Amino acid sequence: MEILDARGLECPLPVVKTKELLKEIDKVKVLVDNEIAIENLTKFAGVRHYQIVTGDDGDDFYAIIAKEGIDEELDFNEKSGDVVVISSKTMGSNEELGAVLMKSFIFALTKQDQLPKEMIFYNEGIFLTTNEGDILNDLKYLESQGVDIVSCGTCLDFFNRKELLQVGAVTNMYDIVERMEKAEKVIKP
């Protein structure tokens, strides 16, 4: 097992370096200095169906990631369904009209025969997952129907809204890029 010292590296570098190393070897111990890096590595391992064990040894954290036990038939390039990507709380340039359009768009999603597999919120789009109201109710309905909803953690932090998250989970840009890359179709209103 090789040791990767990723302490002090900013997101998404610990994941990127881990991914590169796992192309060459089957098992790596990654040393990081924060819990967010552990969360990111855990998400990475989950997407790849790798085994992961995490822990801390006082000052630092570690993740041991192994490819063992992976189904050899699994195709990581397999497309995963439609992904809706929302980067604004409105649609278009007119604030008032745009708010009405976004509300209608998300409501219309709830009425489709084929729901999206995932919804990704970043930039000002995170206001939709952190505000009370009709849109939030529709998003909670979509989540209850199996739609995976995620919001950018950096964006939540930037707008000081992480504690206000009402639906879905917090994610990172590396995970967002992987979700979009694996999508059959990316829908951006």
C-alpha cells in the first residue's frame, strides 16, 4: 500500500491525486488535514465502488481506499440518467419574471413521467435548496421520489447558507463534474 500525503492541498486536489494513483496501484492510504477532504474522498470512493476506511490520528485524518472487491463487469463510463443543473435562483435576466419561470420549471419537473436522476445546485442556485416556499416543497417531493439532490458546499459557504440547507446533500465541484460527465443528458434551464 502506498501513502499519499495530501495534507494542505485544496479541494479537489486530494481526490484528483488519489484517482491518478489508483490507476497504477490497487490500494492507497491518503493523509489529509480536514474533514471536508475525507467527505470528498468518501464520495469519490462511493462513485467508483471502491472500499474505504477513514479515521483520524489526532491532528490529521486518513482514508484507506482499495479497489478490491469491485465487480469487474462494472462500467464506470456507463451513463446514469438525466441531470438537471441549476446555477441561478431565476431563469433569464429579468429577476421578477425569472423567479416565476424557475418556480414553473421545477413544478413542471414534478409532473414528468420520467424524473431526472439528479439535480445539482451551484452558485446562486443554492438559494432554491435553502429557502422555504413552493419551490422547496417541489424539491422535497422530487427527493422523495428518488431524485438525488446536491448543493455545492463552496457556494453554500460563500453565501453563508450551509446551515439553511433544507433538501438534499452538500457536495463538491469534483463530484459535480463527475455527475455531469456521467449524465445521459444535462438539462440547464
